[in-house]
Amino acid sequence: MLNPAEEASSRRQCMDAHELTTSLGKFARHLADLGHTPLTVAGYSDGVRHFGEWLHRIGVCPAQIDDDIVARFARHRCRCPGVREHRCLSAKYVIRVRRFVAFLAGEGMITLASPVHAPSVNDRVVAFQMWLREQRGLSERTIDRNGRMIMRLLPALGDEPASYDASLVRRVILEEVRRSSVPYVKTMTTALRGYLNFLAAHGECRPWLDRAIPTVPQWRLSAMPRYLPTEDVERLIASCDLDKPHGTRDRAILLLLARLGLRAGDILGMRLDDIAWADSTLRVRGKSRRETRLPLSQDVGDALLRYLENARPRVACEHVFLRSLAPYRPFTTSSSISCVVALALRRAGIKNAPTRGANLLRHSAATSMLRAGATLDAVGTVLRHRSANTTAHYAKVDVTMLQRVAQPWPGSVSC
């Protein structure tokens, strides 16, 4: 009786990729170059052989492959040789075949139909987004969000900026307040303020219309900063398994967040040449393309060096932090960095954390500095705040000092 491995090998031999055989070899080498294990490459190869066998049986040549053909393959009731009868294929199996088809298209071996694009946005909004990119240095995520918000407001504003006036601007925002949350509308007013300034700078609308945007009421500095006590931060960092590559990487990320107060976006954008080992500093590219040099403490530098020497995949990529599984690519979203923090919280057994994202350690770094005797100006410099009011939010964590200056409640004392 065959064991499972021999049985799988026997089934594979019954499959023939037919006209896809040459392309399959190139695809397998491509996967191996990306760092996939032989087992993973074999799994992809099995799927492609099955796809090639099915194409041969229905009489479709490789040049005819498109999204509809792959969809038909995913739905077919499989009676192909070498596999058990299935009503349908698993989603993971089909994803592997779709990746092979994308590889064929990328190599120019087949031509896929162009995807149907969403209706094009307004030309002025496109120019506005270009202005944000070139003149304001905003991130692509923020640029995309601002463009979407302006597109939402355009039906109410109209397509003639020259006709905009204060009453129209005010009415549009007040209508949004009735159907959207306060934080959302506050973000929308920021986008609209920038759009009106852009139009005014190009002479397309009246100047100073941004001052007609009503202020969305929200108590400033009303909440306490969300942070972890110092002992919990240390438990978080100590929870990383340094015997595993991803544990070494995660410890370096957590130390950068907890010691330097970096944002998730700072971690995403960090390049190898940002680290100046000679003078122990780190170049940080913050918001609006502002660059700052921050000192590397001994533990942060050691953690970075350990990751780069022992755990980082040996690939040609200028980003510091890469995924630990093939294909080895940089993180693409801030939520990936927040996931590192959330997983560390779970490992450390910290269940009462006020938040579970990357900003939790940034806030913790600020409160730790204040309690150690740092001034608000020093904290603001490290965190790269543009406004002193933002840093003042952390002044409330020193409850002992606040108790000294608090005045007794007058109670029923008459004026």
C-alpha cells in the first residue's frame, strides 16, 4: 500500500501540462527565485498540470486563456485522471492557477482582457491630488482618501468652482454632519479646506472660502492618552521568540515603536541607507516629506543589527523590514505593523490594553519620557509634533503632579 507521499506522487504522474509544460518550468523557477520552498513549488506545479490537462480535454489552447476560462476551471466537476472526483475545486487551488495565469500575462505569453475601470474622477480632483503629492508631500493613502471625499462632495458643490460661495460651502458640510460620524466629517473638512485652497491658488474660485467651512464641535484633549505601563511594554518586547526569523524582526519593530515613538508608516518606509551606524542615528521620513535624525539607543541598534545579519531574507530590496515568508516583500500597509503589536500583546498575555495598534507604543513612549522627567518640548521633538497642543495631550498622564496643582471643588460656596 502506498503512503500518502507516494500516492500524491503517483497522481501527479497521471497529469500532463501538455502545451503549458514549458511555461510551467519557467513558473517553477520564478517561484523558487522568490524563496518559496520546494513543497510550495510542487503544490503550484500540481495545480498547473491539472489546469493544463483540463485545457487539453476541452480543446482550449494557451492563447485562449482568460478570466472566464479560469472561472470555468474553478467550477468544473473534476473527473480528471489522477485525482479524486470533486464537485468543485478549493479556493486555494484556484488561487494558485490564477497566479500562474498572471505570470503568463506578465511574461507576455498571453493577453488578458483589460479590467473594467471605475468611472474616471473629475479632472480638477486629479489635479488636486497631483498638487497634494508634489506640493504637500502627503502619502498616497491620504491623497486617495482626500480625492474620494471631494468626489463625494462634488454633486452638492457643483462643477463650477467660480460659483462657490460661503453659504454653499457651509450647507454642504452641515448636510454631511447629519448623515456621517463626527470624526469622518472632521476629516472631510480637512480635505475640502485643501481643495478650496488649491482652487483659489489657481484662480478658479474665490479666495478665503476655506474659512466658511464650519467647525465640527468636538472636545479637544478630552480623553486620557492610551498607553501601556512600562512593565507591560517590556513584557511585550520580551515575548518575541528570537530563535525564529519573524521573532527577531518583530522585536526590532517593537523596540523602534516603543523607544523612538515611530509611527507605523515610518516603519513601512524605512530604508537600509536610513541607518547611520557610524554616528548611531536613524533618518525618519515623516509626514509632508519632513526628514529627522533620531538617536539609536543601544538596545534598538542591537536589535536592528541582529535582524539584518541573522533573520532578514537575502533579497535585493532596500526596505529594512520584509515579510518572513516567501515571496519576501516589504510590508504594504500600516495595519501589518499594527498586527505585529496585536500579536505581541496576545503572546504577552496583556488583555486589558486600551488599543491594539502601533500607536499604542508611540503613546507609551511619550508618557514614559514625561514620567522620566522630559519636558513637553523634548517629547514633541522626539515624536515630531508640529503643534505644541498635540504634545500637551500627554501632560495629563502625570496624575501626581496634577494633584498638587488641582484646586479644591468649591461645592456649595456662594459667589
